[in-house]
Amino acid sequence: MNDMTPTREQRSAALEGMGCKRKRVEDIRFTQGKGNYVDDVKLPGMLHGDFVRSPHPHARVKKIDDSEALKVPGVLAVITAETLKTVNLAWMPTLAGDVQMVLADGKVLFQNQEVAFVVATDRYAADDGINKVVVEYEPLPPLVDPFKSMDKDAPVLREDLAGKTSGAHGPRKHHNHIFEWTVGDKDLTDAAFNKADVKIKEMISYHRTHPSPLETCQCVCSFDKIKGELTIYGTFQAPHVIRTVVSLIAKLPEQKIHVIAPDIGGGFGNKVGAYPGYICAAVASIVTGKPVKWVEDRIENLTATSFARDYHMTTEVAATKDGKVTGLRVHVLADHGAFDACADPSKWPAGFFNIVTGSYDFPTAHLAVDGVYTNKAPGGVAYRCSFRVTEAAYCIERAMDILAQKLNMDPAELRLKNFIKPEQFPYHSALGWEYDSGDYHTAMRKMMETTGYAALRKEQTEKRAAFARGETREIMGLGVSFFTEIVGAGPSKNCDILGIAMFDSCEIRMHPTGAGIARVGSKSQGQGHETTWAQIIATEIGIPADNIMVEEGNTDTAPYGLGTYGSRSTPVAGAAIAMAARKIKAKAQMIAAYKLEVHEDDLEFDIDGFRVKGLPEKFMSMKDICWAAYNSVPPGMEPGLEAVSYYDPPNMTYPFGAYLCVMDIDVDTGVYKVRRFYALDDCGTRINPMIIEGQVHGGLTEAFAIAMGQEIRYDEVGNVVTGSFMDFFMPTAVETPHWETDFTVTPSPHHPIGAKGVGESPNVGGVPAFSNAVNDAFSFLGSTHIQMPHDFWRNWKAAKALGAVA
Amino acid sequence: MIPGSFSYHRPASVADAVKLLSDLGEDARPLAGGHSLVPMMKLRLATPGHLIDLHGIAALKGISRSGNNLVIGAMTTQHELLASDDVAKAMPILHEAALQIADPQVRYRGTIGGNVANGDPGNDMPALMMTLGATYRLEGAGGARDVAAADFYQGAYFTALEPGEILTSLSIPVPAAGHGYAYEKLKRKVGDYATAAAAVVLTMSGGKVVTCSIGLTNVHETPLLAADAAKAVIGTSLDAATLKKAAAAAEAIMAPAADARGPVEYRKHVGGIMVTRALQRAASVAK
Ligand SMILES: Cc1cc2nc3c(=O)[nH]c(=O)nc-3n(C[C@H](O)[C@H](O)[C@H](O)COP(=O)(O)OP(=O)(O)OC[C@H]3O[C@@H](n4cnc5c(N)ncnc54)[C@H](O)[C@@H]3O)c2cc1C
């Protein structure tokens, strides 16, 4: 070997495989404005559709007069529920087993509900048209407060469900009731509460908010009458599911539907479900024979396509007097708005909310969730979280702080005392999950040491004394959060969407020159799959990541996958990628053995090729094997080097983390300052540390927004009052705190590469950290729980209620 | 969020613009930076049939000194105010307040003329102009007239501007050397209008306030001059009791609307705090 021979480190680094802070390859086009988004799709003769929307939250639709609209130059058609009925599409199924009006059918049930779809030659004409459609309404009493939804005299919202005493998830108790879902052992839990030394009970609300991606929901539908084929370009987090749903509801053969999700400008759960815009654009294309584009504006996005959260969680914890938890009881009132349009796996009406025991060893627990209808927009989606996991994390993390306060214990101390211990994994939770791996104590202690937790507590004590003496008007809060997520939906034994198991898939094709293409069933909306998927393959088969092209989003070319949400891509698709790569590697080994004239078992994989054991100079690189795969395979072997893998995960993965927020609040104005925010994440094996850091920054920024003001708010008569970024809190770089990130690594034992998924952890763990900081700041003044969001005026209101301001 | 159709005009002189406005009547609107008007058009809350873009009129731009006044052309952008040495030296409060308006993108387009002519109580410049004792020059078919900022605002979006008139410039007296100043604005985020804001310009001598003027933003349907509050601090050293009195006097004239920034009580309360803080900071920089 001469001096030019690369070292093993150099060969390994050249791959830019797992663990490498590889720069995001997709950013080259994104940062130059060269991405290709749905609104960039322009087809010849394309028309534009836009909605007439209801100004009323609840009203009967008496009459829709489109005669003036049809006179507007450029307006070609006005589609109403009556039009849709002719093709049996006035209603559509939701992923949650409910049905939803595509266009108002006799009634409107929320403000800004879709009433008619105007199709025109350009967007301006379409908007001129919608202003000319005259709709006659007869207002009905609105139902806004979910706590009143099951009152005896509550207005009947869903007349279509009259007489239906059971829904997709069992019996209905009331005309506005959707489902009741219970988990856990009620008797055991009651017994634990009966003999508890200490109990707490609090109604903890997680307000309604919205994922609000930068790019709104949109599509272009193009129906080819001759071929009978429908092509849909759309902002879809799950393109294959959309294809299947369209096939089922439009009764089109699935092979004649082409769904293409191009670049997507953020999804965060907003782009999982099916919306009236997609159906209307498709029908409009079928009716007119022209491609039809529908692009939602910001107001429509915030007020009509899926909201998130709106969970009202009455939470009780039982404990011994020295702080060992003995029981958990939670009742959730879930406000779904007018239709249950949750995007959860079908059998899980409240998602995986039963992860609510969190990181703690609860011997017993009981959970009941009641879903109800109100006159609000339908949903709710998983806003950067695995289904309802962020609600669960918020619930238990607030409850632990409330318990600590009651016991006069430090909240970090209380958590350490109740954590599931490393030796208890795999751990079976009282509400039915099997946690794969974790080392919570190490993560918590690292957080406490790195942040100087004890010193911060001391400073807080001093500041409180200074406040009492009138020397400062600022109060200080420490928000501890220790979350356990459940991601990677999911095993076919318990997860499906409309009957389709939630596997994911990858197909890898290696080309003769040592390059390749990987097609995956997931769909990036900014997560950086083109970068990280290639890194997994690089490490697995020894081909540089730069030589692997990653493609997603086209249902004609990508293998069937369930898409990207719920942090499932790395746990499920990532596993499929590793498994497909291993199939490539196995065939490569056979080819190398043949070429090196040894038995397969005499070969070992060495970074970027196979080496004969004990004979280091006998080596064949993967690049050369790729070439050989196309011209000199062993006799009897098919040429080529391709593999497909469909991965049905044996279990979910359980990422966790320890967060700390240090906040100062001026009681006179309610203005807060986030002094420090520390986030330690354990997502198992780390594929690309830089991308992880970016994901954590983004998720924390969302968590900050949600906890501190981001809200979809309705007034008492059902008007939505937060319809733009002026009032819906979307922080800019100026408001966003500085983030300190850290990590531990506890690989998943069942995942091929040990990775767990991280994209959603910071949203899940961040919200309780912020809220706990605010609550901790006020606690010495006598409060136990202050509801989110903690915007300035509400902080002032809390201070005033506690007597801290005159 | 798609505007209705309109015709676009780009006159090259004030005379042409005024003529267009009077010929086209009520259906025509001047267009400056468009950062208040265009959002309203996108919501179809404003549906002008004609937009008279003032960008082609060179005479409407620029900052100059005229005697003891700073004269600012209506089409001067907020960014240009921030870039001006004259403004920073003679009228630092104008620099400070301009920096509180929205974000750089808005400030590159938004103009001082549009900001003061708009009549939105949320705009920051009107209360400041009242505090500084500015006058606006209005030109119409009947000629030019000067109106004091303090007399200009009549209600939300209602001003002394007559149909067919254009606001061509603002004339602002330069405050005395050594004056103290502060613009305190509470907002939820960059790009937000004030929950409440207070402008203070004062002079001090021997530790006591000699002159004082206080303006209030977004706590009433028009910008306000808090004359009683200002009177309360004259001759004092801004002791705690005086500050309290001034804040109370200011709060007494506030009548904000409840909105997502907070209920009425909160907005008045923080309005008082903005007055207190602006007074204290103004005093601390006065020489
Ligand atoms: C996101 C965002 C945040 C903002 N935040 C703030 C803020 O915090 N504080 C603040 O003060 N402003 C804020 N603004 C408004 C911004 O400063 C506007 O630019 C300003 O209010 C209007 O100036 P313009 O030049 O854009 O006027 P335009 O929008 O063009 O015009 C506004 C109105 O004034 C009329 N007009 C304009 N010029 C003249 C003239 N010379 N003579 C007669 N009439 C005229 C127009 O016909 C129109 O009715 C914000 C705007 C945005 C988009």
C-alpha cells in the first residue's frame, strides 16, 4: 500500500453515512427559490377554483343563487352540494370513521365552511365570482363551548346522524357525542385513589391551535376523459393513502389515479387528511375536462383545514406522602368541531393518548375520552406529534408539577423518584404500551448538571424574596419537562388507516457505475429525507450518499407507503430502507465471492466493499460489484442489483428527552423573557446530527409559539377571531429564544439501525416546559394551574388574580 | 385574499395626481407603499376602481431642513427615515419609532405619508406627529393647505383629508437641543401593532421637567395627545407619585377596543405603564 491509499477513516468519511453532519442536498434548490411546489404546477388550459364560505357558524342554507356569478367574465361553473350529489360526492369519509360535507348540504356547521366552488379561467375571476354568489341562510343557535355540547337542550348539530346511537367507535351518548374511548383498569385505579395519602385533581386544557405550514393546502387535478385517468398534484403528506381514498370514493380504478406530491412547504399534520378542495377540484376537472387548481389562502388554512388539540383533560394523580405515584385517572373532553376529521390510525379515536402515563412507573391508570361536536372547524390533526401524544405529554407533565407543588417537593426530584428504571425495559405501561428502551435518570441528571439546575433554584428563591420585599417586579420560573413519546405508527397488529396496515417501504436500484436511486413510501415536507435516507444506504452498502438519489411522492414510481407524519418516517420507512439496503448487500456479497473466488462466508464487509478474511489485499469495492452485477454475475443468478422492502415494525419506538426552560415575567405587563432553554433529546441512533438539531430548533419554536400564544380562538357566538398571522402567533426570529441542544443515545432494540425519530419530540416536550415555567413562576403566589396560552395579557391577568398587581 | 379589479395610474406630478383624483372621484385612491391599502384590498374591505400610484412623483420624496423644521416628503419610506442622519440627530424619537414599525420588508415600502394619512389608530406615526407638533400639507384641486396633526384625526380611518386631496409633506418642528425623548411600544411580536404605545418629548432643567408632550397610540379610535398627563409632570422631578398621577390621567382618556391583544382593562393598564416608562426614559436621556 502506498501513501495515497485512503485510511479507513477517510474511506468512511467519504461515504457521508450515518452520523455525518451531511449538508442537506435539497437545500440547494430550496434556498435558490428553485423548489417545485404545487402552486408552481401550471398545466395548459388550467382553471382555478375558489370557495364561497359560510359567514355563519351554524345555519340552514335556504338557497344558493349563482346566476350573477355565472355572468362574471371568466367564471365557468359554480359547483354546489347538488352538483356533487349527482356523482355521490356531497359527503366524504374522514380518516376517523366519520363523514364530512364536501359542500354545505342543507346546513353549515362552522364559520368559513365550504358552501360552493366557483371555477374560472383565473384566480381573480374565481374570486369575483364568489363575491357574486348569493346564499340565503337561516341562522341557528351556535354551539361553541364543548362543555355544553352534551347538555340536554344543546342544539342538534349533525342532523345526518339522527337516530344513530353508535358511531365508528361504539355507542353515542348524546346527539353531539362522537365516541367514548376507555383504557385501563377502572377498579384498580379507584382502589389506588381510595388508599392514596395524597391526591391532586386539575382540569388541564390544551387549547385549539393550528399547524399552519408556510405553504397552505393545495392541489391541481387533471382528468383525462379519453384515458379515464385522474392526475392529482397535491400537498400530501401521504400520497398513496390519498390515491386509495380517491379510488374508493370516486370509484375510479386505482391504477388510473396518479397522485404526485412535489416539494412541500411544511405539513406538521395539516396535510394528512382529505379536504373539500381536493374533491371539488377533481369533480370540477371531470365536469369541465380541464385541469383545475385549488390553492388555499392563509385565512382559509387557519380557519377551515384541520386544527389541532382542543383537549380538556381532567387529571387526577394519587401518590404516597413521600412522592411515589400510585394511580392516574384522566378524563378528556375532546372538541372535534363539526366533523371528526382526526387523522389518527383508524382504531384509535384519541390517537395514542394512552401514553399519558409518560415516563413514570404508574402501577395503575384509567383513561376515558369523550369526543364531541361543536360549531367549529373539523379536525383535529397531529400537529407535529404522534397522534395526541403532545396532549398526553402536556397533561402528565403539568400534573407532575402540580403534584410536586402539593408535596412541597422539587419537580425534578419527584420525576427522578418515579421514572421507569433502565432495568424495567421493555416496560409494559398500565395503559397498554410496551416501551422499547430508555435511560431516563441519566438524561435527567445530565440536564440538571449542564444547566446548573440547583443554582437556578437558589436564584429563584432569592428573587422571590426580593419580589416580596418590593425590590423587583419580575418573577422567575423554571419549567422542567421530561417526555416520552410513542412514534413510528405502526405495527400492523394495532395500526391501520382505513384498513391499510401502517407499514412503509423502500425500493433501491443500483446502477452499473456504482450509483443508485432509492424510492421511498414516505414524503418529506422539509425534513430532509433526500439527505438522510441516502446516508442510511451509504453506511449499509458502502456507496457514497452523494451517489444515491432519493425520490418520494409519486405514487406511480414510489412503492406503497403510508407517508410522513407522527415521526414515523425514520422508525418505519427508515427501517425499510435499511432492510432493502441489506438485501442489496446480500446479493453483492454473492457477486463479490464469485469474483474473488472465495466462499461467501469468507468475506467480511469493510466500509465500502467486501474483503476476504485474513487476506486484506483481496478486496472488491461496492462500486465494482455494481458493475459486475450487470455483466458477470455468478452462473444461475439474475443480473441486476435491486431490492424492495416493506417493513411492518414489530413495535413503536419511544424517544424521550429532558427539557428545561428558564423564564422571567414582568408582572405589570405580563411580558415574559425566555432566558434559557435547554433541550436534551434521546432519539436512539443519530443519522444526521445537524438535521436533528434543525428539527429540534423548529419543533421548539412551534412549542414556544403554542404555549405562549398561538391559538385558534372563537368568540362566544362562534366567530373565529384568529384568522391571520397578525393574531395567530407565529414567532419570527426576533421572538424565538436561543436553543441549547444536547443528547444521550439509547438505541431502539428492535429497529434495524436503532433509530427512533426526533422531528416531533421538541413540540411534544417543549410545550410543557414553557407552560411549567410560567406556572412555576406564579406558584409561590398561590396558584396551582394557569391555562395556556400564556400570552402577555393572560400573564397579567394571572398576576392580577393572585394579587401581584393592583 | 384576492383583490377585485382596478385601473392603475402613475402620474408624474402632484398636479396630475390631483387632477386624476378629482376626475375619477370617490372610486380613486392614492397608492403609496401599499402596506395598509393592499391588505385591505385583498380582503375586499377596500375596493377602489382606480389606484393612483404616487411613486412616479419625485417631488414627494426626501428630507430637508426648513428653518427650525424638518420637512419630509410624503413618499419618504420608513427605511429612508431610518437611514437619515438628519432624522437621527435632530429628531431621534422619529428614528426610534420608525424602527418599531413592522419589519424591514414593510419599512422598505411603507411611507410616512401613507402611515399618517391612513387614519388607522394602530399606526405609530400619527401620535408621534401630534407629540412633536407637526403639520401636514394637503394639496387638492383648490390649492394647498396646512393642517396640524393634532387636528387631522377624526375617527378610525376618518381624517381631515378631503376627497381629491393628497398629503404631500410633513413639517415637524425640531425639538430643543438636549431634549429627552422615548417611544415605548408594547407589542406581541415583530410586525404587530401596539397593544399600547406612548411617545414622550420633554425638556428638563435642574432635575425638573420644564416642557412635556405625550402622545398615545392605539388606545382610542384616534391617536391621542395626553395633555393632562403632560401637565401633571411639569415642574416635577418625576417622583413616583407624579408618575402615578400622569399614568392615571393618560388612562382616563384611553378607550381602546378589546381585541386579541387583550381586554380593555389590560390595554389601558399597559397604556399607563408605557406612559410611565416613556417619561422615565425620556428624563434619563434629557440633558
Ligand atoms: C405586517 C405589517 C405590520 C405593520 N405594522 C405596523 C406598525 O407596527 N406600525 C405602523 O405604524 N404601521 C404598521 N404597518 C403599516 C405600514 O407602516 C404601512 O406602510 C403604513 O401604514 C401605510 O403606508 P403606505 O405607504 O404603505 O400606504 P398605503 O398602504 O399605500 O396607503 C394607506 C392609505 O393612505 C392613503 N394614502 C397614502 N399616501 C397618501 C398620500 N400621500 N396622500 C393621501 N392619502 C394617502 C391611501 O390611499 C390609503 O388609504 C404594518 C403593515 C404591515 C403589512
